[in-house]
Amino acid sequence: MLVSDQSEASVRLRAAVLEVLEASQGRFAGIDIDITSNPQLAQAVAVDKAPAMLAILAGQPAPLFQGEATKEQLLSVLGQVLQLAGEKNITQTVSIQGGAAPEKPLAPEHLAAVAAIDAGDLPEAKRLYEKLIVEYPNDSDATAGLAQVNLMLRLAAKDQTGPLGPLFYEADQLLIGGDTRGSLALLLDRFEIDTDTRDPIRDRLLEMFILIGDSDTEVLQARRRLATLLF
């Protein structure tokens, strides 16, 4: 949830969201981020005013709404999120002990990276995740965290430089807009016809797979197509 302490609407939405989260029996966990002190994050997800709600599914941000919402509207929107999570085989819950808390606490290194994200310091979060991956190459959480931070950095920069800049930018926009299939197909179509730029496109596809989640149906189909094109 993106809020502003200067916005009365943010205060009301925060109270409604907390009530819904506490009644969700661990199906949802949430954080609120002040866009006044973290403008980079707001820019990265294309939010220009508070309050606003986003869902994060398998590392992929999905805009829900901007502005106020009643409890009934929240329940309706979050019901749709649960349905989408089920389609992506995301069925885990969190343990509630005096509030929403992860069942398994994050390691200190991960907490530092998350704190950097919350503070709006995306370059520092990137550095911390890269350091974690060097020290623990099999840390899938660090790999997913780095992929998510890289996406936020790209969205904030709106960088379209280089021969593949416009392609990658459009793929990111499709992804955050919820069009997973379109985002992956765009990259795969270019990969198929442009043999001179296959390496960076393949690398971006692999990062997208991590962001979206390996068990996602669209990712499984995209992996099969990529393998066919490679061999």
C-alpha cells in the first residue's frame, strides 16, 4: 500500500486494509510505504498520488487501484488477487501472531536489503542482493529479490537507450500491467528473428521467469518455446 501521512484518505484506507488483513487468516500480508519519503518507489510503479494499492505475486507487481476504497471493495479486489494467486499455484499463508508476520523470519542480510527497498534506496538494495548471491549462489530468495529490484530500477529510470532499450521497456510495461503472456511473447518473438541480440534477450527472459515464478503456466510455456528456439 502506497500512502502519504499528509493524506486523510491514506489514513482511512490504511485502517480498512489493516482490518481486512487481520481477518484474512494469513492469506495476505502487507506493508505500507510513504511515497513522500520514497518517491523512487512510487515512480517505479507509476503511482503519482496516494493512497494506492498494489499486489506482489511471485515478485511481480500488479496495480490494484488508486484512491480510496471501502471494506467491501477491498474484499472484492483481494478476492480477485486470491483467484489469480491460485492460478499461479501460490497457496502459502503467513502465521499471524499479534499481527501479520512471516512464519520463517528473514536472515539479517535479507532484512538489510528489504530495509533499503523500504527506504527507497534501490541501488543499495541491488548491491546487498548481489553481495548475497556472490556469497550464497543458491539463495533463490536473493535471486528473486535482485530481479525485483532490477525491475523497479528500470521502471524508475524509464531507460530506452541502446538497440534493445525500447523492446525491454515495452516488455516491462506489459509485465507490470498484468499482461505476462504479452511480455514474454514480445521478447520471444524478437529472440526468434534477431539472432544478433539473442544473448541479452535470453538473459532478460530468464530474469522475467524468476520475477513471475517458475511454476506459472505462462513461464512454463515460454520456457518450452525458448528451448525449442535454442535447439
